Amino acid sequence: LVAWGQTGVEGLPLALIRFIGITELLAVVALLLPAWSNDFPLLTPLAATGLAVIMALAARVHYRRNERKTVWLNLGVLALCLLVTVGRL
């Protein structure tokens, strides 16, 4: 498997890479669906919490690889996700 610009997935099993990608795409849909449909208000904080978990795990991977700049990016996205979670609950 060749990672194009995604050093964070280097060395991870293909199944895990696919799981992460699909989970992130579903979370984006879950974040936007309530705004588009005016339904499912609980979906937004649940999706934001799920993305926060993914970002915490991603920060750990990047920290181990000494990619400090990416760790800060992950933590920033994590903070935004938690802000959305708290704001929507």
C-alpha cells in the first residue's frame, strides 16, 4: 500500500485505514444531516464525539512518529469537536 501524502496511515493495516476513512466520512454526514434536514439533533454531538476520539488516537500515532505539527492539528480538531459536542448538548 502506498500512502500519498498521508503519512499517518503508513504501516497501519489496510482494514484499519479503510475503517478510519469510512468512519470519518460517515461522521461528516452525521454532522451535516441535522442542519440540512432539521431532524436528528442528537446526531451532531454523537458524530462530533466520535471524531474527537478518532483525533485523539490520530494524535497518539503522530506523536509516536515525532510529527509534532500534525499532533497539534489533531488536537485542534479534537478541541473543535468537543466544542461542538458541548454546544449541542
